Amino acid sequence: MFISIFSFSQTASIEGYLYETGNRGYISGVNVSAENIATEKLIGKTTTNEDGFFTIDVPQNTNVRIYATKEMFDVKKLDIQVELGKAFVKLEMGRMPGYTFEVTLAEKRDNENIVVDAIEGARIEVYNNTKRESVMDLKEHMSPEFQLNLAKGNHYTILIRKEGYLSKRMEAKVDVEGCILCFEGVGKVNPGVTDNLTEDNAFGVLLANVELERIFTGKKMEVQNLYYASGKWNLNASARKEMKKVITLMKDNPNLTLELGAHTDSQGKSAGNQILSEKRAKSAVDYLIMKGDIARARIVSKGYGENVLLNECADGVNCSKEEHAKNRRTELKIVGITNVAEVKSLKRMKEEEHMEEEILGLMDQKEVRAESVEDLQSRLQEEASDTKSTETSKTTQKSTFMEKTKDSISKVKKPVAEKAIKNTVEVVEEKVLEKVEEEVAEKEVKKVKETVLEKNPTEEVIEEMKKETTLPTKTNTIKKDFDDMPGLEVVDEKETKSNLNNGSKIVLYRSSEPLMESNPMFKQHKNVEVFRDTDRTFNYMIGGFKSEADAKTFYNTYIKSQYKDSFLATIEDGKMIKK
């Protein structure tokens, strides 16, 4: 006995093609979805193939709405009634204003006649600064080529990283800040930008060969356009702008340790040129550390004076201004390449940049700062007359100020990280309190003077009254901090105390002024030692390590990332030696 089973399908198929307006060809990679019009539920989805073709199965006798979406194209929508069998459609999609950027990666070559291999396995990240979102993150991209759609009205950052090469950062502004299409850091773009745009600058396709430079110890990179006034070493506004590019370079390449070298020409005295170059290099490195949050261990300064000339313009040789100018330069040299445990994504780096901008913007809002300072001044001045309550008042006001500042910062458009809030509040409150304390002290001194002058207008009496009067000054406060703080000793280099043990130390922080007792460092670390250099600088350090290796391990694991200006040192016979 034979049994026949007949299956009656309850589905129908929708097939079709998607092509670009103006007969510019079929479009691949279009996301096609089908929705039941009556229930508004998704009933199928697919993607067009390289020929722009798609097929999707839907229930029979259904009113269906087709959606076609692809980046840089307008959304296409079509309603269709599906009965039996198949339905066929052709959808035309219009391109949105913008450009397609097609990139090929290769190693940098010294001249065009050298054949180099294309670079595969790079990490390619793209961040939209306008919308503050990541639009591409290709890890170990196996092709040397990639394509990026650039929509008008947006600023993009493109970061390409590959082990063994310098990271490559590019900026693309599309109809932003007066740029129809502006590239930075790309090099040559083919065809030419203006030649490849449509008549109304609506869209176009741009090709670029992006070259990556190999890294090796000793590699030199000149810092372009870093100029100083004659005989000066301080960075001007133009020089600081160039130094920001160095900061970006170091953050994009966290595995590099660099030397920043300053060179002069041979004009003037050799000894003077040497000193000048050293000061210029140090000024630039100090800027990187302070403004760029670059770890001190990653950058060193060196002045070369006129010792490394690029031409024959030595002493006694007649040279033009242009020839001398070639020797005045600042160079970066790779002196170390390390393995970095954590490499930040471009998205994370950008979020941190935005966070810093928002904090700075907040601190520039005069109405916020003025209100907090005014309230704090008023309250401190009221409490200053009662010397017994001065310390309690200061603690209360600092706490109130911190809470108000935190509340203000929380109102910015994007939430800020707790660490950034804490650091910003500490810096601001310290500056504000210093100013307030000075003003209160001045006011109290003035009162003392006025009182004494009424009785005996002599300077000797005034000085005696000042000595006997306890003022809420910064000096008095800090002295009390040192006296009352357990495990804290202040030691001068000239008067070394025996209880400051020799051996390996980690210097957490250096300051020309003593820190307040409320500083979080004292809560986090027990037995903080304070050592004063001959220049009277306060060095806050911790020790107790069995060996220099233990100190180094502890420093690299726990301290280095937390205290940006920290460093290793040893105490030998009452002197501090930096490692």
C-alpha cells in the first residue's frame, strides 16, 4: 500500500532588486525587512547580494510593508499585497549627501620606485565626533582595503593600528566648519577632491593610499612648526598647538617611550646654545606631562645645542638664514618599545576627551564658580571670628563645596566618570580654599592692626599682637596637620631624621606647598613620609620594600597609573636619588 502526502505551502515569496537613482548600478548590502501592515510585526528580513538581489518569504494573502535601509541612502518603503506564488519588485534608492572613502593600507616607502607589501590584520576604528558614536571597529581586518561612508555635516576621526607600526590618525570633516571635504593626516587623495565631487557637491568617491611607518628604537620624528622667540624657551600659543599633536601621538602609541630633543643653529655662543636647547626641551616635556597627562617615565628631554647640525653651517661658515633655520628643530626619538597590557579603544579615548571638555566648560561657567566661592567666603568669614571653630568650619565648607560641585558636574550632557569628578573637585577646592584663607587672614590682620593702632601705633606692638593672634591661615592649618597626623614625618635634606629609613621609595607626589590633611592620598596610604629637597619641595613617599625589585613591581602594578607624576627613588645617607 502506497500513501501519498501532499504539502500545500502557506507562504509566498517576494523577490526584487535595489538600484541607485540615476541608473548608477545595483546596490549590495541593503537591509530588507518585511512587516505585516495589520499587526505591525516583523515577518521576515534579509540582505541584498552583490548584484542587489533579494528574496524573502512571507505568509500568503498578507498586506506587507517592505523597508530597505543602507547607510548613506534614503530609507525606501513600499506597500505590497502578497497573494499566491511570487511577487517581484524593483526599488530605487537615492543616495544621501556624502562621500565614499576607499582606503588601501601599505607600508611607507622612501620613494615611489620601491615596491612594498600591503598591510593586513590592522585594527581600523572610526568615530563620529558630531554624533559622539563609534561607527566602525574592525579588529584584525584581514584585507588591506576598507571602505567608509562619510555623511555630510559630520566630523570623523579614523584610527588605524597595527603591531610594529606607528598608529595612524586621520580627521575627515564633511561640510563642517566651512569644509566641503577636508582631510588631515591622510596624505594624497585620488582623484582630487574638487575633481571628484558632483556639480552640487552632493557626493563622490575618494581613493587614498594610507601609509604606516614601522617603529624601531632610534627612529626619529621631527615636530613640525615648533618655533620659539629668539633666546626664549617658553612655549607660545602656536607651539602649544603643535605640542597637542605630540600628546595625541603618545596616546595613540602607548607602547612607546620617547626622547624629545631640541636643537639650535650655530649662531651665538656654543655654551649658550646648549643651555637654551636644554631649557626648550624641558619646557616642551613639562607641557606634555602637565597638559597631556603623559607619564613622566614615557618622555625624557635632551638639549643638543648646535652639536647635531643637518648641514655644513657650523661656526665660521657663512650660511643664509634659511640654511641656519634647518638646524633649529625639535625631534622625537623612540628610545623604548614595550608591551602594553591595556590598549584603549578610540571610542574610549574620545569619551575621555569629551569628558575633559565638559569639565573645563563647566569650570568656565562663571555663574557656577562665582556662586560657590561667594558662599564659601561668606561662611568662612563668619566663622573666622571664633578661632576654636575654624577647623570644623573649614571641613564643613569643603564638604559642602564638593557636594555642590559634584551636583553641578552631574548636570552636564554626558555623565562624567567618578575619578574625573574627584580629581577636578580636589583641584578646584584646594585653589578656592587657599584664596579664601588668604583673604580671611588678611582681614583678621587688618582688624588686629586697627585695634592696636588705637592703643599704641607702633610696629613692634603690631608684630607682637600678630604673633599672639591665631589666624585661620594656610600655614597654621598645615602645621597642625603635620603635628597630628600619625605616621607622618617631615624631614629636611639638611636635617635628616634617623626615622626616615634608607632604601627604595615610591614618590607619589611633589609640591612646593604642604598638602592638606584631607587629601585622599593620606587615607589611601598609611605611613606616608614627607621629604624636603634643598629647593624646599615637599616629596610625599611610601617605602618599606624589601628590595628595589619589590618597589618597582608595586609601582608598576598599583601606583604608576594612579599618580601621573610619581616615580621611583632611593634614600641614601639623607639624600633622595631619583631612579
